[in-house]
Amino acid sequence: MRIRSGLWRVAELPTTKAGVERAFSYFTAGVRLGTVAQMVPAVQLGAARAPHEGAYLACWGAAALASTVVSVVVLVRRRPLGTLASALDFALACALLVLGPLVLAPWDRFGTWTAFQPGYALCVIITAGGVRGLGLWAASLLAVSLSYVVYLGGDVGVDMASTAVGNVLTYVVYALVARMFFGYTRRIAHDADASRARAAELARREEERRAQVMMHNGVAVMRLLTEQGDDVSRARLVGQAEVELRRMRSYLRGGEVYAADVAGPSVGLTALVRRVCDRFADLNVTASLDLGAGLRIPTAQAEALERAFESVLLNVRAHARAHEVVVHLDGDGSGDGGGPGVAGNGACSGGWTLTVHDDGVGFDPASATAGVGLREVVVGELRRRGLMVGIESAVGEGTTVTVRSRPGPEAGTTGPAGPAGPTVRAAFADAS
């Protein structure tokens, strides 16, 4: 019959604090019931040879009952015994050792399960390694050791002295090993829980960042749609809103968020820039793209670049009051005989630089505050894709945004590693 409860599915235990405590309960029950299983075969012989059969059976029954009760309790609680229960458990083990000389013949105190008391005390020591109180654990271990000395009495011959000493040392060593095992395993579980919590928090922040990146341009377009404007401008905004709608819908569905219809691992850079410029014809965009003819970039970079380029032009439209925007694309000519380099797989093998300059009002970099558009959509996303970003602006002199495929000697650029912000020379006013 299939067991529906997960109580016995040890292999499926979670690696959490609760899972570890439940594993400890299985360990405790296994050790205690295993001890009872070893005690059972010798009970009849022990009772027959004991000076007081009734007292022997009473002690044996107390040990067997205690082990069974402890096993049931820990399995139900799904964790080891508490402080009070552990103290009572140790007390019974000590009492059984002290009463041992009264219920056992002197020659039965070593080497047989007829004398179950030392073995029972050992199983209590092992399973009590999980008790939380260090003071209780140390005091109980000392009490068991002293009770074992009483158990030996004065009837131990010279030839058995080494065995007696070895048994005492066994108590101490097993107690230390069990304590270390319980403590170390709990620490591993604590670290695992902390790591999972940290990973969940990082995942939440990353998803929040992705949502900001995906929603930012759409929100900016919707805000512009609420403003007064001629029919031509509104028609262009409606077209952009449809593009952003497709992106956001794809994001919400968990699919690819790149709105362009592309096939293969790379995208033509010139076509990408021209496509975005066509969406902002009202800005009087002058695009000089001939030097970038033939350049292709990976699809992932193209997605981030298109969103960032749109965000830049949205900010120009909303804030710059510019008369003209100049877009310049340049390849560094490192690929094929002085022209823009194109690798065999269609991806760009040479470097390239995209510059966007507007002659608008500009702003003071010292007083500007970077919003989501600059911080995440432009600088953050591009740098995560291995692209370099530089932003320069001054009041009355417009703003220049430079994106390049790899580090250049120009000042004001930021590398792909490290946080966005302090290394950006200037920022532009952000719609959000």
C-alpha cells in the first residue's frame, strides 16, 4: 500500500531547519528502537540469571518503554526532545546504571546485552546530542559517567579495568561526536535557509528591475499621449504605444520581450537604429549611419540597445526642447580591410560607436537625479550586455549619449563591470 504521508520519505526531506530537525527525529527513533531490538534477545536469559528477576524485568521494561515513548514523541514532534524531556531521559539512564548492581550478577556486567544498562545509557547520550542547552548536556554527561562508576562498584577485577575505562571514554567520545554532528548539521541548514532567502530577495529585485525596464518606455509614451498635440504626433505615439504594448504583453506572458521580428543570433545594427529613428520623425532626427553598414550585433544586445535608444529619444521629446537630434553610427574598421568588421557567424567582429546628440536645453550634471530610464534602461541594461555608455550634458548646450561596443580611450565612459552611477560623467533629465 502506498504511503500518502511524507513522514517516512527521508530522501525527500527539505534541506531547511525544519527538514534537519525532522531528520534528527528519524535518527533518534532509529537509535532508540535499534537499542531495544538489541535488548530483546537477552531479556529471558537476563531475567533467569538476575538475583532479583522481578527487579530486572522492571528495569528492562522501563528502558524499553522509555525508548519506545521517546521514538514516538520525536516522530510526532518532528524534532528531538526538549530540555525537560532530555533531563528526564538522562535521569532514567543514570537510575538504571545505579540500580544495575542490584539486578545483575557481577559476572554479567560486561560483554553481553544481558547487562543492557550501559548500552541504553550510550544510546541516550548519542540521541541527546541535539539538546539545545549546553549546560544540561554537559551536566547530564557527567552524571551518566559518575553513575557508570557506581554501576561498576568494587567488583571489577584488574583484567576488566581497561574495559571499564574504555567504556567511560566511549561515553565521552560519542557524546562529543554526536554534539558536533547535531550542531554542524543545524548550522548547514541555517546557512542554506539564509542562502535561499538571499536568492529569493535577489530574484525579487531582479524581477522588479526587469519590470521597471519593460514598463518605463511604455509609461513615458502613455504620458505623452495625454498631452496636447497634433494628429500626426499622436499617430506616431500610438504606433510607439503599440510596440510597447507588445513588449509588455510578451513580458507578462513570460516570453521573449524583443519586439523586432528577427531570425538568427544577430541583428543588423544599421536597420535597428533606422527603425527607432523612424518612430521619432517629429524630432527632426538626422541619422548618419553609412559608416556602420554591415555591422551586426547579438540579439540580446540589440534588444537592450533598441530600448535604451528609444528611452533617450523619449527624454529628448519630453524634456530637451531640441530643434535637432543627430545620430551617428561608426564602425572602427577592425574586421575586413578597413570597413566595418563582420564575423563569419554574422555577429560584429569589430568595434562600433553610436552617438546621439541633441541641441536642447541640457542640464547641470551636479544637480540631476538619475531616474529609472537613465539608471536601468540606458546605463544599467547596456552595461549588463557588455556595452559601454557615456553621457555628457551642460545647461544650454544639449546632451550627448555615446554607446560603444568595447572600451575606448575617450573620457566619460563606463565599463561593463561595476555599478552604474558615479562613473557616468553626466545625466539627462528623466521622464520618470
